[in-house]
Amino acid sequence: MFSSFLQFVVIIQLAGPLVANAETLQDQKHNPQFEQLTAKYLDEFPAYSPVAATALGDHRFDSQLNEVSEEARTRQAEFCTRYLDQLGQIDPEQLSRANQVDHSLLTHELKGTLWQIETLQEWAWNPLTYTSLAGDAIYGLMARDFAPLPARLGHVADRLEQFPRLFSQIRDTLDPQRVPKIHAETAVKQNRGLLSILDNFVEPHVDQLPDAERQRLRHAITETRAAVQEHQKWLETELLPNAGGDFRLGPKLYDERLTFTLKTPLSRSQVRERAERELVRVRDEMYRVSQQVYQQKYPYTEFPEQPSAEYKQAIIRTCLEMAYQDAPPADEIVETAKKSLQLTTDFVRENELITLPADPVEIIVMPEFQRGVSLAYCDSPGPLDVGLTTYYAVAPLPEDWDEKQIQSFLREYNIRSIHDLTIHEAMPGHFVQLAHANRYPGKLRAVLSSGVFIEGWAVYAEQMMVEEGFLDGDPLMRLINLKWYLRGIGNAIIDQAIHCEGMTRDEAMKLMTEDTFQEEREAAAKWVRAQLTSTQLATYFVGTQEHFDLRRELKEEWGANFDLKKYHDKILSYGSPPTQYVRALALQKPIPRLQ
């Protein structure tokens, strides 16, 4: 098992700046009305979420804590409506191409925020938004050295003094009858994670403050601990027993949310059709790779010309078992990820696949308040804190797992899977892509990033690295990589099937364990995640498809001049907008309009 918050630091130092943005070099048209409006928006909107402002790198509100009340939601809705009215007075056709993209993105963002407040109303039924808010309020101040430690500790005290008010507002806002039971159960598990942040990020530094400030912070910590315990009691005795909501969004809400999530013209049915076709194609490719692996071990094997589905399944499983044997010890997963980060970094550098940032990456054990949704995530600095540390966080194995569950997990996260995970989260996935995006000269674009572009790039990076010969073309690495991609395809299918078609746990588990070869622990965790979230699981598959479509189109356009590093640097130079905008900018096509 992991020791709490053990940290391994890996510093990537590469000389030279990232590539200049091609869009801004070619498009210097000045649009003062729009630019003044966006500057005003960037100045005003962070005040509506001080915790999110800290994460963005706007530290004007570090002493404040979010308001969770009807009045606060009304003010935010009025803010969005006011800016939508002003944007409507600007003709996008009169803007530069760069600003046409940003005009569309801002319009869509404001509409999405209004929809979340007025229609989705997650504020009334999802307690996990508040466990994340509480944890991030302190974690965001302490995780990075954006200011001297005493100043950050002072802001910690400021926010801790407001926690009793925050918890009271949360209890007044949540409607237990609308809260799904799975959300309540997860909130019960996550809420105490705030205490571990105090224990690990704040308490060790309190004595560095002068007497008066130290006493103030200690008092605030004591009061917060009491407030957390009071809130925990409410979660356990009031929220959980009375949780009566349905975690399934239903077709109408799901389709509306999918539009805001994907920011593409694709409908739910189109995503499903493409995913099911790709599921068949990738499984066939896994069989072909498995034949190669199997024949290396058993060279005299003769495969049938028309193998049955059961035969293909058996051969693929047999070869996956070979990869599963190469698993890390249960207490060395983070150390394994550290080695993997160095290995992938060396490969990217030696093969000149992309321009790398000279930014630090720190591998940490995932903070407790973030656990329960995914195994790992990349926590990059905000676009206003360029160059600060990126965290590649990995969750420890739950302490209540038995040996069978632990072995299931380690089979799923074997050595090659950890390589794939590291490529996705860090090198050259999220860490590299977001470092490029944060250096985009227009901060509005960096703030309004597309999760589909970001997740799609990370999955694209997994496949690209294997295509380029990572691990010397090891076929087992390719097989694991295809399995991970298959998992992304399965994500897109089960996400909509669960929320719109009533897919049961057994049906989802069968698809995940049989059709996409996931281990029981991974599939069980994904079932929980699919209940806790909606539409986000589709971003991996949709984004991957869009990235490969874009590369094919640019490769055809450039012909003999196509160069992989040049291509990667170019598409990452536009920030993280939806891929359709990158296509339009890179190919000089008309700028699309989000509906």
C-alpha cells in the first residue's frame, strides 16, 4: 500500500521555448470591441468561483470562498445573460479568424453555464461538486509555490474561517430527495478527505508563521475540523438515508449535456454507431496482434482460416495473460509510474515527436478528497500560472480490498498499462498538451478549453507512441494499447446506454469484461464512475476519432512535406479548442459555429 502523500519528483528540463502560435502570427486583425469585452469577461468571471480562480492562476480571490446560495446562482445567471446580450451585438463575420473562434467558444460557454444553473441543476443533487470544492479550496493554495508560503497559509486561514458558512449553505442547497444514493455514498467517503489535506499540506508548515498568524491558523484548523465532522454527521444521518434521486439523466438531459460537452455536431446516435463499428475493428486488430504474440511462443501453431468469435476471444485472452504477468508490486505503483515517465520522456525526445516544455512534473499519491472516480489524473497549472508544477496523481489501492481484488487491479495495471497511463496523463499526453495550451497568447482560449480535444489528444498520444515504436515495437505493448483504446470505445457506449437506455450493472460489466477485456476491479470502478458522471466518458472516444481524422486530412494536404513533429507542434499551437476549430484554422477553412 502507499504511504499517504508520498511524492516522487521528476523534473523535465529541455532547452528552448515552445513553438510560436501560427494563428496569431498570420492573423493580426484588430477587433477592439470584442477584445475589450473578453478582457472585461476575464476580469469579472473569476469572482463567481474564487476556488476555480485560484486553479486558473488568478490569485485576486485567494482569501475568498465560493458562495453556494440561490442569490449567488442568480447573480451568475444574470452575468451570463448580460454577456450573451453583448456578444449578440457583435457580428462574428467582422472578427479576425482567431476571434471568431473565441466568440463562438464564449457564447457556448455562457449558454452552457446558464443551462447548468437553470436546467441541469446539479447544485441541488450532486454533493460531489461540494466535496471537490472544499478540498480544492485548500489544495489549490498549498499545492504550488505561486506565492511565498506565509502568504498562502494566510489565505488558507481566510478560507478555513469561511468553511462553517460553506457547509451550512451546502446543507441548505442540497435536496436529499433528488440526490442519487451512489452520489451520497461517495460524498460520505470523500468528505473527510479535507482533513487529510490539512494534515499533509497545512499542519507541517504552521510553525513557520509568526505567533499571531500561527494562532489564528491553528484556531481556524480546529474550527474546520469540527465543521467537517458536523457535515460528515449530516451526510451519514440525513443525506444518505434520504437519498432518493435517480443517477440516470435520461435521454433529454443527456443529449443536451452531450452537446455542451462535445461541442461538435455529432449526435448521441452517431457517436454510438461509430463506437460500435470501431469496437468490431479494434477487436479484429487485437486478434491479429495476438496471433503474432502467440506464434512467437508457439511457432508451429496453425490458426483456422475462419476462426469463431469464441476462438478469437480465447487467443486474445491468452496473450493478454502474458502481459498481465509483468505486474508491479502493490506498494510500488507510484515508483513504477516514475520510471515510466522517464522512459516515455526519453523516447519522445530521442524520436523528436514534439517540442517539449521545460516544466516540472511531480508524481503524487492522489489526495483523498479526489478518490473514487478514476485511478489517475493530470493536474496542470492554470493558464495564468504558466510554468508551475504539473501533478500526475495516482490513487492508492483501497485499504479494504482483499487479495483477490488487489490482484485484479494489478493485472489491469500491469507494467505496460502503466506505460500507457503515463503516456496519457503526462508524456506526451495531458502534461505536454496543456503546457502548450497554457502558452497560447489569448487567455480566453486557454480558459475555455475543450475536454474532448484534451482527452482525445491523450488517447491519440497513446496510439501514436506505439505506432512510432515505443518499447522497440513490442507486440504485447501494442496489444495492451489496443485494449486501452477498446476501453475508451466501451466508455462511449456504456455512458449513453446507462443514462438513456437503462443499462444494468450486469449488462455493463459484461460489455466491459467480455467485449473490452477489462478486469473486474476496473470494470466495477467504471460502473461507479458512469453513475457519478455523464457524457465525460464519451470524450475519450470522440476526441480520439477527431484527432486521427484531423491528422489524416493534414497529411493529405501537406503530402511529402508532412512531418510528425511539425504536425504536432502546429495543432497544439492553437490552445485546446474543439478539434473542428483546429481543423478550420490549420486548413484555412471557414470557422464553424457552435449551436
